[in-house]
Amino acid sequence: MTHKLTGDQVLQVDTLARVEGEGAMRVVVRDGEVTDVELRIYEPPRFFEAFLRGRAWTEPPDITARICGICPVAYQMSSCLAIETACGVTVPEEIRLMRRLLYCGEWLESHALHIFFLHAPDFLGYPSAIEMARDHREIVERGLRLKKAGNALMTLVGGRAVHPVNVRVGGFYRLPTRTELTALRPALQRGLDEAMQTVELVAGFDFPDMQQPYEYLSLRSAHGYPLESGSVVTTSGIAFPVAEFEQHVTEEHVSRSNALHAGLHGSPYVVGPLARYALCSDQLSPVAREAARTAGLGPECRNPFRSIVVRAVELVHAFDEALRIIDGWQGAPAPAVPVPASAGEGHGATEAPRGLLYHRYRIDDDGKILEAQIIPPTSQNQAGIEADLRSFVQPRLHLSHDELTRQCEQAIRNYDPCISCATHFLDLRVVRS
Amino acid sequence: MTGARAATSTLVVGLGSRDRGDDAVGPEVAARVGELLGNNGGPRVLEHEDPAALLEAWAGADLAVVVDAVRTGGEPGAVVVLEAGQGTEPLTQEPWAGPARGGTHAFGLAAAIELARALDRLPRRLVVVGVEAACWETGTGLSEPVAAACPRAVAAVLEAVRAGGDR
């Protein structure tokens, strides 16, 4: 018996404006047991890898920023690192700090959007933030204010709030002045206070019981909680430099999905807030650590539904970190350093809001890109999402299709995947035999 | 309507990405409107890719005109004009309705409008000018029928601006 719960809407969303993908899920049940779960997603980076070939070494930050309207800074930062590594250049400390500040802006925008507008309605029992706003106006207004603070930071440092235009290989086109940075302080300070209230709010939600057994993987950096730099660590104690990423992580094509499935030595693993928190919570700012403690998060959190709490803690950290960088900013001799083309290969990884984003480029002496490889967080998490759903669906097979679909969408949204938009239209098919 | 009033309370927004085929129609139409009206005393004209930013962008405006690409199943290049400001019906049945119809990560134009309605943040008059799109492919320009529709979309925007914030 086949149930089709949400019609053929998935077929209609794959090419809609500014939609970043589609999601469909197929659950196979035999004799009352879930035997298979398939999540089908589409991701655009694959096309970008192809048309980066033949382009100039200076172009990836602008080209790859177009992959995602929510995490363009992640694409810019990982591509800059990879190109600079290939050319043998390390940017000065001031530029690293300004990149970290820009990245804070992206985390604020992305986490505020996800917490308040995409995920909180699931927990509070609303189909969307619109219905939630009618009963919880102050919560939604707070989300807008937090997102606006992130937008302001992105606009000042990145040149605009979406797809920043001020980033270049080697640094920036222009650095903000100390006066401009200081002007953001009041909004950031208020944001910090409201982020702490947000931790308290989301920590009080009801969470389904679930524990992930998988390995977690993130960057760990000498410069604090991982954002713009670091090397790779995992919860089983594996550690390696970013240059060895593809020796440990392999991607394979599965016929049901346009996104490649990544595995760590062939096994599922998870990137994102839960991984960062498990591996680097000791590097959170004191105020973020205290927020985590008050929220009841231990040294690690393995319930994916509580990822919303960890995201809120990361909001606190991003506000606090932005204030710290602004307060300590002493200016820089130049907004960028030269990065002359040099034949070679370079690797770069940074922590996008939804997890580690890896780039690799091979360029020739003239700076022409010969090969590009991009491994985004959602493709790394896809096996973990499927494994989550497998264990999640089994005890819920008695639910109505509408309710099962809603709960599966909520479980998928734990990952804030780049198919969030499409998962509202998740096409769930339960095949029973 | 006086020119001075338009200068302080009218906003035109071209919504969309210039890199995704016909999604560029919003920014393209807004740019043409900006050229025609000029910067001295005319409405504010913006381009934006993030529908969520509209809630801030139209704060204080009596009239906001938003131009966006839509897909309704109609003829590519068809221009649809919709009143969506204070006192209008929610966009529940419209092609751009629903929280996931467009917009990165589930926050589209309709979601922005309906969230603004729920928060009493809608402009007194909001006019949506939709252009039926044919192609959303990254890296391509406007399709022929949508490029041909731009003058009609510009005319629709100008008509809304001339009428002002009172319906």
C-alpha cells in the first residue's frame, strides 16, 4: 500500500526562484519494520565545480558565494583559504580577524532565521512563523531584531547583507573604520542580551528522546570556537589537517540523490552545531559557556532535536565574539595582501552555520583553475539524516500521514539543511508490504 | 499626490537574483524605474535578494511596490498586479503564497508579506508586480518573453507610484 501524503508538490518546487533544492523521502516498511529510508535531495554546488574550471584564481569567492543566499560568507572564506594556500600566502592577523567578524554576521543571520522562523514553529505547534507571530509576537520580533543585527554586520564588513561583494582573495577591498565598527556596538550588545534570552526560551521546548550514535566532525582552531580557520577533529579522536580531508572523507554517488553522500572512512558522520559543541565547547566565550550550562547542555549533546539550543548558544557566542573583535580592533596596514598566481593545489575549510565546508582548487602558473572540489555540509550530513529518520520513523508508524510528515520535516530541520525550503514540501511515501 | 510626498513615503523594490535567469526581472525592472524617475525627489528604489529584508525596508512607507518573478503556469511574460497592503486579503491562494514558495531557506515574498501583516508592519498600500517566468537557470539572462515584458512591468510600477499610497 502506498500513501502519498503531500501530492505532487515536490515536482513543482525544483526550479522555483531562489529555492535551493528539493527534498523527498521514501520509507519502506516490511512486516511492520522500517527496512529502508531514502532521502532524495538536490544541491547546486556540483554545477559550480564544473564551471569554475578555466576561471581565474581570483574569482571563486565571488562565484561560489552565489551557491547559497544564507551562507555565502562560508563559501567565500573556504575558497579564499584554499586559493591562498595553493599560492603559498597566509593573510595577516588583522585580515583573519576581520574575516572572523564577517563570519559572525553570517552566523547571526543564519541562526536567527533558522531558530525563530524555521524551527521554533515546529516546537510551538505552528505550521509557520506567520501563524506563530499572531500568538507570540514578541518572539518573532526578537528574531527579526537578531537577524537585523547580523545583516548590519554583513553590510558593514561584507558590503551588503546577501552575497557580500567586499571579499577578495588576500583580504577585502575595503576595511571598515573603527568609528563604523563602534557604531554597531549598541545593536550587538542588545543582541547579546536577547540571544541569552533565546537560549532560555528554546531550552524550555519539549524535545523527543533521541541519541545519535554517529561520529561528530568539526574544525578546531587555535583562535577559539571554530569559524574561519582550524584543522579537523572528530569525537573518536581522529585529527588531521584540512589538506588530508579527502583521505578521510570520501563521497559516493547514490542513485536516488543528486547530492553525493559523504562518509568518514565509509561511515556516517555529522557536522554542524552539535559537532562543534561536542568538540569545542571549551572554546566558547565565558558568557556562551554559562548560557549552555544554564540550558542544561552537558559537555556534549547528542539529541538532534536539541540542536536548536546549541544554535542559540552559538548565537550568544557570535554576538560576544563580534563585540570582542570590534573592541580590540586596531586597524590594519592594508585591506588585502597580494596573492600572485602560482601553480599548485590548495585546501580550505571553515565552519558554515550548518557545518564544515571544504574547498579544494588546483591552479596553473597563470592562475587558471584546473580543478575544483566543494564538499558542503548538507551532503556530509545526508547519511546521518537518513539514519536519524530510520530510527525516528519506526516507533511513529501508527501516526497519520500528515502528522508523520510533519514530524519527519521537523527531524530534517534539525540539520538546517540547504533543502530547508523544500522540506516544507517533503513528499513522503510510505511503502508497506 | 505631490512629488514631495512620493519622495518620503514611496518605495520600489526589485526582488530576485540577477544570476538566475528570469529571477533577474525584479532587479531589472526596478533599475529601469530608477532611471526613469531619477534620484531627486523620487521614490526610493532598491534591489534585494532577501524577502525577509522587506519588513525593514518598507518601514515607514505609505506605498511599497515590489517586483518579483512568479510561476503560476501562465504564459511566460504575463504581468500580474496584486494589492497586498493593509486591509487586503492574505495571500493564501496566490502562486507566491506559502512560507516555502521561493526565498532562500523557506522565506519567500508571501511569507514576508504575511509575517508583516501578522506584525502590523505592512505599508498602507503594497503593490506586488509579478512577471511570469520561464527560466530559472543559474548564469543565464532573461528569457525572450520576460525581457519583452519588462516595459509592461515598468508601466505597472509607474502607474502604482503615480496613484500613491491611497487605493
